[in-house]
Amino acid sequence: MKLEVTRALFLVGALGVASLAVAAWHEPSPSVVSVNGLGYCPLPPNARLKVNVQPDQNLLLFMFGLSQGLRGQE
């Protein structure tokens, strides 16, 4: 290949990578929506109930099962 063609391809590739980096840099970040910005937001009637939740006796077994599922297949 000629030097000019190689230089042009490198320039196009570098501009493509730079534009992708700029697009990723300006990507919106996750944030919490402020309640003050929404105004009045009423709760549904069933959300106002206070229920005492008792922990399940199988919680340890559930956590063990989750940890086993995260292992790679050997």
C-alpha cells in the first residue's frame, strides 16, 4: 500500500475511535429522581400498610444455592 493510503486509513480509524470515546464519555449516568421535581406523588392504599416480615428459615439455604449458581461449570 502507498504511504498516503495507509495514513488516510489510520486517520479514519483514529477519528472513529475518538468519536466513540466522546459518545461514551457523554453518556448519561444513572441517577436518583428527586421527589421535589415530581411534585405530589401519592402512595397506593396497599403501600401504606405496615406488615412485620419475619425472616424465612430457608434463607441460609437460599443464599447457599445462589453462591453455588455463581460458580463456573467445572
